[in-house]
Amino acid sequence: MSRPILPLLLALAMATPTAAWSQDDASDWVLTRLPEAKTVVATISFTNGLHLVSRCQDGVYDLIVQGLPEVRGVKRELAFQVGEGGESKTSVWSVGTSQSVAFSRIPAQVARDLAAGGELQIIVPPEQEGGRRTRYVMDIEPSSTAIEQTLNACGRPLVDPRMAGVDEVDGNGQDGLPAFIQWRAAPRPSFPAPVGGRMPNQGYVVLTCLTKDDGSLSDCQTESEVPRGYNLGRAVERALPRARVALTDEAAASGADLAGRMISFSVNFELR
């Protein structure tokens, strides 16, 4: 998260944390290609001070929000609602070096929702209990071209073929598994070898996988990993063939099915 954002996005206005912002005019994405930096980036800016960035940089895909109310800590939740009839979806974001910047832990999923365009609402929960939330309301031109090109540059299609026959993704980038799923046999990845003589003490990987009847996982894909450059995602993917999940007792008693789900989950690393 310490890598610099593109220069044209550094000078940002700070959003006011106790206001509800709105914007009348629809905005559109601006696509920029920077071959020398192995980067394809789409940006969109709003008069309320928020900036969204859809970026593929050297094979790593990011969805970034800049200009948020500052928050303490390394992660935060944001709720997105796209289109007047869309659902509000809350997901977990990692806080950048600047506390007003957030990186999605499930960036491709959020970007696919944004590609539809229309009215966009971003809801920021209060940092402290009893505080006021911040709600931003904006319009985005319904154009998926720019986002699609950033996704494609990182090998991510605009429509995830794994979602055929799947209603939704269970999980939102939270720590661990979705609430109704548990590990029957957790993955045990090995800490990768040092890169350039350096090795992080801790990190995390967020993945999505399809579930099978026997609890095994298939078609797994790394959605995000921190820190980058140490092959943490690849290490987890190598450990997944032996991993198994199961429904919690409550979920099984309710008649829920395990097979055919798309689940999002995280695996944490800690070097002791």
C-alpha cells in the first residue's frame, strides 16, 4: 500500500465527515495508458473531493478511493450502492499510507459493479460508536469500457465466468471465512522465500473460490495480497488443494447447501 498513486491524483480535497454530499452532473471515467510503468488506469473525480481509481499496474489490479474522511487503523468498511435499484454492499478496504485513501480487498468485484454506471452512493460508517456516517451521492456515466480495459490488462474479465449459475459472492474481504462457513481442514501455506533479501513479518491474502459438495475448493483466484511482491497469494493457492470447508452447524440445520457457492475469504500470514 506504500506505492505512490499517479501524480495527477495526489492533490485531493478532504471530504467533510459529517456531511451528505451530492453532485448533479454525471461524470465519466478517463482512461490513461502508461506502457513505461506497465500501467493502465481509469480515474473519475467528483466535486465532493472523492476520486476513484481502477488500476492495473505490473499485473496487480487495484480499486482505490481517495479523499475519504481520515480513519485510524489499517482497515475500514465502505458501503457501495450502484444504480437506483441496486443493493448496498459493504466490503472491507485496507487503509493506505494516507489515511484518506482506501484499497479494496475485493477490487475486481467492486469494479464490476461500478462499470454499470448510474447513481453511485458511498456510505462511510462513523469511526466511533454514536458518530455520524458520511454518505456521498454521485452520478457515473453508464460506460464500462474504461473499467473493462483496466480489468482486462490484469487478466480479469468484466464478467467473471465463475459466476455462471451463482447468485452472489459470500464474503466481503473480511478476515477469515464468511459467517456460515468454517474450516474442516484449513490451508497451511509456507511462508515464501525472501525476495531481494527482505521478508515481511506479516501479511494477508484475500481469495475467491467455488465450493464443492465434499468441501474442496476450485477455480480459486487471488483478489488482493499485502504486502506485494512476496508471492503470498501463490503460496496460499498452492496450499488450497488439501483445504476443506464445511457449513457451520447453524447453517447446516437451516438446510443451506455447500456446493456451488462462490466464497471470499482471507488467509493471514505471521512470521514468528
